[in-house]
Amino acid sequence: MSKVRYPAKYSALGLIKHGLMKGDWPQVWRHHELKPSYDVVIVGAGVHGLATAYYLAKNHGITNVAILDKGYVGGGGSGRNTSIVRSNYLTPEGVRFYDRSVKLYEGLSADLNFNIMFSQMGHLTLAHNDSSLRTMRWRAEVNKLEGIDSDVIGPDEIKKLVPYMDTSENTRYPIVGALYHPPGGTVRHDAVNWGYARGADIRGCEIHQQTEVQSIETADGRVVAVDTNRGRIATRTVVNCTAGWASLINVMVGLKMPLVTHPLQAAVTEPVKKFLNAVVVSGSLHVYVSQTDRGELVFGASTDPYASYSMRGSLEFTEELAGHVLELMPGIAKMRLLRQWAGLCDMTPDFSPIMGITPVEGFLVDIGWGTYGFKAGPVSGESMAQLIATGTTPENIKAFDLARFPEGRLVGEKGAAAVGH
Amino acid sequence: MIQVPCPWCGPRNSMEFRAVGESKSRPDVATTTPEQWRQYLYTKSNLADWVTETWYHRAGCRRYFAVERHTVTNDIRESRLPAAQLRQKEGSGS
Amino acid sequence: MSSAAATGRRLDPQAGEVIDRGSPLSFRWDGKAHTGFEGDTIVSALMASGVDVFSRSFKYKRPRGVLSATFHDPGCTVQVGDEPNVRAAHRRLAAGMDVSPENVWPSLKFDVRAANQLVGRFLSAGFYYKTFMKPQRLWPAYQKILGRFAAGGVTAADAEHGYYDKRYIHVDVCVAGGGPAGMAAAVAAARSGASVLLVDEEYHLGGHLRYGGEAELAALAELRAEVAAQKSIEVMTNAAVTGRYDMNWIAVVQRQPGISVRGRSIHERLCKVRAGALVVAAGLIERPYVFEGNDLPGVMLSTAVRRLVNLHAARPGDKAVVFTANADGDACAQDLRRIGVGVTVVDARTGGNIVSAKGGKRLKSVDLADGRSVDCDLLVTAVGWTAATPLLNMAGDRPVYDPTPARFFPTDRLPATVVVAGALAGDGSTAELIAHGTAVGATAAARAGHGSEVPVPALARVAHPELYRSTTHGFVDYSEDVSSKDMFAAKKEGYDSIELVKRYTTVTMGPSQGKLESVNAVAIMAEAHGVTDLNEIGTTVWRPPYVPITLGALGGRGFENTRFSPMQSWHEQHNAKPLVAGDWIRPEHYGDAAAEVAKVRDKVGIIDVTPLGKLDLRGPDVPKLLNLLYVNKWSKLAIGAVRYGVMCAEDGVVMDDGVTGRLAEDRYIMTTTSSGAATVWEWAESWLQTEHPDWQVHVTPVTTGYASMNVAGPKSRELIGRVVEGVDLSNDAFPYMHVRTATVAGVADCFMWRIGFTGELSYEIHVPAAYGLHVWEALFDAGSDLGVGAFGVEAQRIMRLEKGHFIVGQDTDGLTLGFGADLGWCIKLDKDDFAGKPELVLQSQRENYQRLVGLQPVDPTIVPAEASQIVEGAKKIVGRVTSSRMSPTLRRSICLGFVEPHLATPGTVVTCQLPDGRRVQLKVIEGLAHFDPAGARMKV
């Protein structure tokens, strides 16, 4: 593990000093000319790409790394998600994987010297009928066996945690219980992106914004170079971390994968005084909601019903969302929706990512993250860095290999997704 | 909300339809290999371009049909009968 | 705030005023009584009675007054009763309103957090990213403190929901903006024969003409008359086009539309418009100037002053400095002089500038660039405009900055069905704007199919000084408390693109969403980068909605699908506990499920199974379809016979099950699971339409066409015999797994079949739905001496578990292939083709999949919760319980579950971990059935 000294460590004292002396803070990350070659080229400066670079440098001393992005740092899904972090998955592999991510998130503010504002307010997944309650129980039991704090609670306890919730019995979607996961919560997504970017930069990795990959050169079945709008880069290792756009990078090396890009929309309301102290999710009603420290409600829903690369929002999304939120919390009808936006999700058939090697040597993928990529950012970066540094696929991502599709070994998260929410 | 031109009902709001996905032809079960079959099941082109898709008019005529849609703009330039029905029409000479 | 001041701030009648001095209204502000007039906004009424400060700012808790006097005014957000965040500079005053300031504790005047201003230099933008990191365990405490600073009003868990509605509108031309160009466009489009919807966010049409001088008011009167004369124009005021979505799907929110439904007045209504063409005539928004003290109460935009004076007859101050760069500023100075306010003009066009504003709770003086300091209580700025381009953004355009007129303009990247009218396109006199609107309106009508296009005259781009920031720093985003200094610092720190600086400082992310701030933010970034062309910085993308819209309006009235069977009234009379099962509401039980089981096992019970999916299949090729959909064989199903079948998806995963019976040569009825009814129908249609269009099969969903009831129990034959005519019910004539058409209780065209989900002799009767309740009641009447009773879903679940019948989706999951669900006996791999065959062939060649087995707890009193895990060692999961119940028949607990193959042999004892952590032993039984495995009871 390499230790570094930040030129200006972030601290309360630092803030006071800078306030008094009116000095400038150093650049959070620097701009560079593109070099003709790098050991590793990471495509996509979102949380996955940045974390991969960070852990390559920090854990393995690999610093001749370029992170390329056609836009700006954290401008894709990493800056458009609803920043929920949790580990209450269904399969033991999934639970262990995401739990590692939660653990990394818990230490990340200190590790990055950047406050990512991880607020472990607790996470509630509501059940509106006996079959979804059974799925919650299933997840809770697997979680408990893996040592995760997670259990099924009843309407009275839900009401205590979220007093605004309508837990009465005669509603169209009665709340019969919930999976309660106290360590779950939210982080500030931008802070995670910037913190990783700053940490990767200080260790020597180069972040290149406005740098679009136009083609990838291969020879004898392996990657040899990447062509960008700013010039050619020779490299033997390319990592595709481009989420919704992943298929467009894959096709540059002639690969097609089980990915469909769907927009996922989100929205925020105007701020009101804090009243919601948990992340609330209803799978049946396709809605998740949390309240930020600023007082805004942040909403998400399910992905749009048809494949698209369009990031324009739709009206029907906000209509369904609002209708469903008011089923849960009828008292907030007079709150106003302030802004909606969309991100792109690369969905796989088994609701699990595609990570690791591909038939093209030197072309690695960390994609297929669908709607759950952000929460996995730290552990994915750590695991991908280990794969790149050691040439061996770490145990915790073996189940997510590309070969599972031709070999018919789909991941069990599909189980829960198909058993009515 | 985009409007989808149903070949039978004309332009209707997309909420009336189910987007089935990229149109694919089913391999011959008698001769397919596991790899070919799973490619049919799972692999997608996922283009950012004009694509041919299958849509189903769930809240209308309940017909499946083919749509050419651009996945970046969501513009639709053509809708027509499913390939199998077009083949059948040609076959019957009508 | 003396009453003298209160009257003193209301001006004599003004030519264009919209207040009705004959209708005084009393209301409360901050706990005190005030009065205003009908037509006042909350703010104009308060202003006229001497109130300057309406809120405290988000971060530094600075006092804030009027800035723009529009909906977007960042300092004028208040609480009205239980409604948070009401835009007080827009919302009309109503009698009895209880208005209170937001974001102030303990009061508006005394605010301890005002001390924040002193430490402001330490609370630079993004300061929270740089501290509170250690110790980690204290972060929740820090966070609580930060949370107290949350802006906005208050909500209540039990606040009144209010009444909301939606409306669909199909119109040729939708005009967004009812200023002169928009009104002219609407009139021209209507004259071309188009139907028109004209939307304006103010209470009256007219835009800036409303608060103009004599000539403007005269032009407005003429335009209003022209609009009124066109019958095909629908005018919506106090409404806003909130979004333009793909293919001119347009959202319009109508606020307090004055419509009542059954005595409840609608709070907001969402109108969903599909328009042939959209005319964007949204006009210009006056832009604030960035300088020290630019947020002091008393610093206002010229348009704010003109609105207050000319529309509401409220005096905004007594002594003014007017910093002007344009004709609107000049006109404002004139208005002020007319009402007797002393005015010092600082003219930007001749090099004048202001440096800073001084004051506390109200402006006291202004320092000018020429060194003078002028005492005043009003500083008016007129430094230019922000083009209201959000709707153009949503239509795919990226407006471009033109330095000459110092604002953004649309490009030609717009779709042909979105056209721009008025000041968004350029500058002009009232007549020129009207001419432009007229031509655009005719063009829009033509593009919507009415009349023909006309040439649109170009509007000039009049030179305007580029004025964004003075030599001092001030607020860029008032609602977020972001200053130009914060933005400079952020840029230096590396957050150097407009998107990054927006995210880092939160500039433009507050309630006004950049309508006032966005161009200043771009200009400040350009300055920080040392570039002069704002296009190098770009803009952030405006996102919907254009103005905030209530969740109530978006949600509208609930129209969630809810289905009841024709027997629902009977169930309610008999105290059925409702169970939500997808769209259906079903009786879970009628008080005691175990007793209902006993009734069925001993005598006879009846269950309402109407939600069962039912498809009527007709045609000569039905057997081909059945062979393709089901894993088992269907070629030789005799007329009158019924067979059980299972469907798998193309990946081999179990998808649905049910029975299909052959009623006649070419007629079959297929049942599906209740939840799978729609899916199976679409699945069947997809095979027929996209793979085998040559097959002659007609599929008709008849789920709700029939009321379905299952009569089960040893005495069911006797009961049925009393109501059925024309069917020999003997076991020989009508055996198990057969179907008959019959007349039941006098109702013809029923069909019934003998099947056995409960494991008892049972007849499932399907009755034309309208007669469902009649037949249901006839069965109970006929069977009272037999002890007949109703049973619900829970009793049926217990009995099916006793019989080991699995439920798709409960005892299978999204990865359960056919053989894993113990279906080997019915999967016929020797068929040429069926859905999912290749995967099932592969599964048949391997062993490594979990098996569904019957399980019995060794301790018969323990019922392991469904989803309890079956484990080996400390935490290795080797299976799970999928269904479990206490069996009233066997008086022991029974389960179905999945186990790894090495545990699937009957007699194996497995370990199950209960939710409370206890571990219990379960024994694998032979087969899935716990009760009557041979099925003797149902075949009698």
C-alpha cells in the first residue's frame, strides 16, 4: 500500500487557514498532455474507472495509467444516480461483493481525505403482498448468514422509522412488511468521483477529460492501441468502464455482449425541512426515495420500457413516480418536483455485471452495471485493479465473467428479480 | 412520450405498447448448438443507430409488428408486419 | 411597520393596475394581521404594507427581499398553511391566508444563524467535502447540524392531500408564452384554421406590455380583443408549459384553475398536450447583476419595480439609484419619478457602474464606480436578459451566445414542429414583435397542417453592453448562496467546466433552476478562464420541468387497476379478509382458514377462482400451438378431456402452468396462473404472429368473461348434482381430468371440469360472468344441508401444499429450469420443438441443479418461515424452504423446498436455519405430496 502526501490536506484546520489567508486550494486533479503510451488505458472517468485507477496506483503501484472520458469526470451514471449504498442482495456472492463495497465506503472519507458524506440512515425495501414479503425474507436470511445487518420488520416498526408512511391496511398497495437494512444509506456521488480522481491524480494517474475513444487497434487478437480525438495511445491493456455506452466501445474490438441500454430517470423535489430519515424502496411501485441533508427528496424508478441512448426525461416517468410516492406518503402532495434527468444503464439478463477478461486479450470489461453500478464502485475498482496487476481474476468477481452466458451459468440475482418484487 | 405508428391503428402513445426488443430470428431447434442458442437468448447488438425492433400493441389491436427506430433520437421511420408474416404473404403470392 | 407605513406604500390608482381596490382581503403574515386587495400577490400586499424581508437565505441566513417579483423570485418563497415553498411574488392573495416565512428560527427578524455570515469566509463552496472526515463516528452528529440548515418549508404526515386532476388536449398549435408575440402567433394560427392552446404563466396575457406605458397598454387591449375574437383559441393563464418531450408531447400545469369537482377545488391540474406544432414565445427573463451586496433587500430588477408599481400600485422604495443599460431601465426610472421617488441614474452605456451596495436588513447606500456613495433604499438594475430557452433545450437545441445583444439565441437544430417567436428570436418594437409572432403563428399552423407557411421577418439583434459582474464579488445564485468568489475558487481548484462548477458549488441548482442565474454563472466562468466568448464555456442543459410542479398534479387521481370478481359483494357480506393479488382483490379467508380446510376435506367447500387466467383457443391448429407452448404432448387430447401442462420460457425457466381442456373439435380452453394470464396470452400471440402466421388458431382471453368457482370435497358431486342439468356426473361418465359443458342453476353455456388442486373430488365451474353471483348463491342454497362453506385463498394454499402442488414464482424462481421443479415426468424431449427445448435438453444432461422436494420438519410443531435457508456447516447455503404451513389435516408442519442434488434423496435430513437463528431438522419425503400421494380422493 503506497502512502502519499496531498499538497494540501483537507481538514477543518485547513479550511480556517485558507479562510484567514484567503489562499487558493491546489487543483483537485491536473490537466496533462496525452502521452504516446500508457500501461493501462481506462475508458470512462466514472466511479468504476476512477476507482480502478486509484487502486491500481494505491494497492499495486501501477501509475502509468490514463483515464479517458469523452465528457467530464463523473458526468455519466456516476453523477446521475440516486447514490444509494447497500449490501442486502440475494445471493451469497452478491452479498459478499457488495458488503466489501459498503466496508470500503465506510472508510472512504478518511482514505481519500475527501468527505463523501456516507449517511447510513438505514434502508427499507417495502413489501406490499405476501410474495414480495417472502422475497424480503429470503434476502434477510441470506444476509444474516453472511453477517449482514438485515431483517424483516412489520408495519408498526416501519411507521416508527418513517412516520409519513401510510401503513394503514385498506390501501391499494398495503404495506405488509419491509426488509430493513440499517447500514444502507446514501453518499454524495460527486464527492466519491472527485475523491477517487484526486487520489488517482496525486499518485500519478492521468485524467483526460474531453478525450473520446474513436477506435481500438488490435493485432493477433490482442489490444495494441487506442485512437482518440486527441491522438493515438499505444497500450496493451484497455478497461471498458463506460456503463450505458459499453456496447459502443465493445464493438470497437468486434465484441457483442448481452447488454441493452435503457435510460433510467431520476428526479428531485424542492427542499423541505427534514422528515424522512431512511431510504425507502418499493419494488412493486417502482420507486425509491430518500431525503438529502439539503431537504430535497431524491427519487428514482425503474428503467424506461424501451432501449434508448436518449437522456431526455419523460413526463410519464414523473407521473407514475409521483402517483406511487403519494400512495406511500399521501401527506406530501403539495411538495413540488424541481428537476428530472436521466442516465443510461447497460442492463444484463441476470441483473449482474460483466467483469474481467474477454476473448480479446488485453481488453477487459467492468460493465453491465444496470441500475446498481454506483454502490459497487469501490469494490469493482479494487477487484479490477487486482485483476490487471496480477493477471488473475479475483475470487469475488469470478461469478460475473462474460463466459457465463455461452456456458449457461447465469447469476442468481435473476431469481429474486423474477419472483414478483 | 413518443408516438409509435402501429401498422393497424396508426400513431398511438408508446404507453399502449410493449417494446419486445431487437428483432431476432429463432435458430432451428433441431440443428442449433448451445452457443448459437445462447447467443440468440442473450447477445444484443445494442446499437446507437437505426435498429429493427419488435413491438406489441398491448392496449390496442394486440398485434406484433416490426419498427425501425433510432435509439438516440427515438425517431421512428417505418413500421411494418413481422418478418414471418411478410414472408408468408410473399409465399402466397398476394 | 406602522399602519401609516402600510397605507403610505400603496400608490394612487395606476393605469394598468390589476388590483381591485373595492375588494380588500385580510390575511396573516408571520402571525400578524395584514390586508391587501383582490389581485395582489402575497408579496405586493406585504410590500404595500411596508414589509421588506420575506426570507432568510439558505446557507448564510441573509435577509432577502424582492428581486424579480415573479414566480422565480428566490427570496420570496413562503409557507401558506400546510403548503410549503409557495412563490409569494406570484401567488395571488386569498382571504384568510395564513402566510409565514420559511427557513427562519426563531424568527424572521432575529436569527441566530445570521452569525453564519461572519464565518462565511470559512464556509466556502464545497467546504463540507473538506472537513468532518475524522473521526468517522462523529459524522452523523455533524450531519444533523448540517441538516438543520435545510431550506424550504414544512410538510406534515397528515397534511391534506388536496384534489388534483389531469386532462388530455389534442391541439394543432400550442403557444408557450402569452406576450405580444405569443398572442399574435395564436391569433395568426387560429386564422389559418388551427386549434390553438395559448399558455401563460402570469394571471393575464400580455407579458411585458402589462406593466408598460400608455402605448403598450393600448396595444395590449387590441391584442386581447383579437385573441378573444378567435373561438379556436383556448387561453390558459396562471399555467406553464413545464416540458416539451419527444414528438411534441407537452406538459402544461394549471395552478388553482378555479375548477371544482364534487365540491373540492382542484389545486393544480396537469394537462398533457399532443400538439402538431409548438410555438415557443417564452420571452426574456431579466438578469441580476453581480456585485457586493446584490442580495440586500431593496436591490431589485427593473422589471420587478415596474410590476410592483404598475400592476400592484406598491411603492418599492423612497429614494432610488437606477443602474441602467437599456430602455427598460430608462422606463423604470421614469415610472419611479412619476410616483415621486427620487432617482439617481447610473448609465452603463456611458461608462457608469455600481461597485457595491451597503445596508443591513434594507439597502442604505450604493457605492458608484466614479467614487460617489449615494444614500438610497432602492437600487434598480437593468443590465440585460436571459433568453428563456429551456423548452428549446428540451427540443434538442443548444442555444448559442451572441455577444452583440449579450444573450443566447436558438439555432436551426430545432425540429420543424418547434418554432420560436418574439424576443427569443430578436429585438423589436411592439409592432415588430407582433408581426414576427403573426408570421410564426401562420408557419406553425402550416406545419400542423393548416394553411401555408409565410416568410418570417427577421428581428434585429440590438447591441447591449455585456454586463455580468462589477469589480466586486456578489451572489450568482441567491437561493443557493453561491457567490462569484466561490465560483472563481472552484475553477482554480479544478472544477473548471460549467458542469463541474455547477455540481461543486451547486450554482443554478436551487428552486429557480438557473432561470435568473445561469447566464451569469457562464459569464463568471468565462471570466475565471480569461475568455471573452461565452460559447467556449457552454451552458448546462436545462431540464424539465420549466417550473416546479406539485407531486399531487403529477400523480393525479389514482387510476390503479383493481379487479373484483362478480361475487365480491357476497365476499364482503361474509367478512372476507381482502388479499391483494396483483390487480385482483381476493378473499384470503372468511375468518378461519384451518376450519375452511376441514370443511373441504370432510364435506364440501366453494372457492372463487375467477382470477384464474382463461384463454379460449379455436381452430384446427390448436394442438400445434399447445405442443409448442407446453413441455408435454398435446396431439391426442380427446374431446372432453383435460390435461395439465407446464410452460417454459426460451431459456428453459418455468414460466406458467395450468390445464387445458378440449370442449369440441376445434375449441379448447386453457387456464393459466392468475398472475400469468396476460403474459401467456401475449406469449401465445407472439408464437402465432411472429413465428407461425400460417397456423389457424384464434386466441381470445376470457378471464373476466367467466366467473369461476371450484366446488371441492367429498360431497361436491352431490351438491353439483342438485344444480347441474344434462350431465351424467357418475365417475364413469365424467371422470377425473375431464370437461363438460352444462347448464348450471339454469345458466346455459357453462363449462366445468374435474381437476384437483385441493386434492379432493372437485368440479371447477366456469359461468358467464354476469351470472356468477347467481350460480354462486344457488350453490350455497342447494348445499346448506350438506354443510357447504366458502373457502379462501389461504385454505387453498394449505391444501395444495398438503398435495405437493407447486406454485410458479413461489416454489420456482427466475432460474428454475423445468427439471429442477420435478417436472421430468412431463417434459417430452422427443418432441420436435417447443419453447425452451434446447436448454432443457442441456439440463437433462447434467446433475448440478437444485431440486424441488417435499420436506417435513422433524419436530412437527415447527413451521419454518418461507424463505428459511437450508444450510451446511456455519453458513453454506444448500437450499431453502419455498412454502410452509401447519397442515390441519395431518396435524403437522409441511414444506416444499429446494435442496442441492446430494440432499434430494428421500429420507435425507437437512438443516434449516430459522429467522430467529435456531436450527431445525427437515426430512426429505418421497415425492412432493404430503397427503394422499396416490391421488385416490380426487378420482372417486
